[in-house]
Amino acid sequence: MPIGAGVVAEPIVGAVRGFRWWRLTGTSLTSPWRGDVRWTREDNLASCLGRRWLLRWKQHGVPHDRGVPEPECSCGFYAMLQAPTEGGDAAPGCWPLNPSLSGGPIALVFGVVKGSGRVILGEYGWRAEHARVDALYVPPSRTPSELLLTVAQMYGAEVYRDLPAMRDERGPDALTMDLARLPA
Ligand SMILES: [Zn+2]
């Protein structure tokens, strides 16, 4: 996970953008690794999934005083500040998955997520209380499936075929990147 415990919470005004993966499940985008959260087409509100208990995520008995995400916990919607390059090594804080896999047979889709509300910003990524799907990526080597195009339209997410273009047009802004590099 890109953000460990103990990262300083930085209040952010407005929306913050970042990169992440989703799983294409039927006609929905879901969180691929935690909690099997189904993303709605509009705003998504994070809840604390607590800790992994046997094979399932167990809710915390007590909600966080300050809300979700809590710095000491791992809740909230995750995003990375840097997009990995296709064919290159993973950037720091990136999930070790190459964007060339996006939209392919493993049903994982890479894209841009917009976070808002309470945000915890770390050096490599953020966790946010609110999130929505902003853009999806399908590499130029692959023809996007009808299903994926339909789902992208349903979510109001533009489909990019050019990773640098998506990074430049939809990636985190300079202010976010500056804040992320503040010494904790
Ligand atoms: Zn939590």
C-alpha cells in the first residue's frame, strides 16, 4: 500500500486527483483489493472497513472521531500521485502493476480518481473521504471492449489511449505535488 500509518494529514481545498486501479465487475467498477467496494457513478463516500478478519473485512466497532480516513488506520479511497510508465519500472508508491494490463483479460482498469472532503496526503499518494471515477486508460495496443466503453460512459469517465496525455491533463496538479513533498 502506498501510504503507511503515521503520514501527516494535510487539509486540501477542493479536489485532488490521483491514479488507481479498479476491477471491472459486471457493469460496475469495484475496489480490486479491499472490501470489494462497488463504486457508484457519482460521489463515493468511504467508510472504514476496519481490519481484515480471517477472510473478510470487519467493520470497526467504534467510528473514528475525526471521520474517515483516519491517519492511524488504512481507510479511505486510495490513489497514487504518480502514474507508472508503460513498460517501465513502477514509480515509488505505485502498485506493482503495469498500465499496459489495463482493460485486458484480468479485468483490471487503470485510471484517474478525483478525491475530496477529508484527504490524507502522503509523499506518494492520498486517501480521501469522497472519490469519483474521473478517467480510464486503455493502452493503444488494445481495442477497448464494448463493455468497458459502456461502463466508462455510465461513470462519465473519459477513456484515454495515451498515458502521458492522461497524466498531463488529468493528473495531480502542481499544488498537490508540492504539498505531498512537504517534510512530515
Ligand atoms: Zn478506519
